[in-house]
Amino acid sequence: MCNGLARNVYPRFPDITSMHKDELLELHGHMVEIMTTFRGMDDVETDAFAAYDELDVTPDDVHKSKSEHKHAVFVLGNALASILSEDEFSDAGRIGKRMEELAEDAESKL
């Protein structure tokens, strides 16, 4: 259901559930690059990525499961969207909320 919603609202949003592990690792890597850029900005809180850091799953951890990487992508996506959002009703705020829900769902399947 979430992917159908994402495809209707955001047609270019990747369907993470059908990605191969190597594609998921690539997406994870790009998101980490974005995170690194945000960490270098003065107006981003130092603990903005604490939830992602606690997971201890990086794109280089190829031995970790696809499910672990999927969970990490959703947690990181939530953090990135939260930084970009003005409030919970902005586009980024709604994406952040959905990423949070997807992260919880992915975590329950670990």
C-alpha cells in the first residue's frame, strides 16, 4: 500500500521493497553522502542523525541483511526529511512521518 501511495504522490519515489540488495546499498550510500553534507552545516542539530548512528549499519556493511539496510534507509530518510521540513504538514514533514512509519514496520521485520 505505501508504495502505491508513494507512486501516486511521488512518481519518481523508488520502490524499495522490490530493489535488489546492490541497488539498496547504492541508495543507502547516496543518502549517507547527503547526511554528510548536512552534518557540515551549522544550523543542523548535532543529534539530528542519532537514531541512524545507533543502528550501526552503513552502506559498506555488505554482510548485513537487506532488511537491516532497508530499515537504515527509512531511519535516515526520516532524519533527512525532518531537517528539511518546516512543520509536520509540509511536503518534507509528511515524507518524514511516512519514513518513520516505514522504519517502524521494517524494524518489526528484522
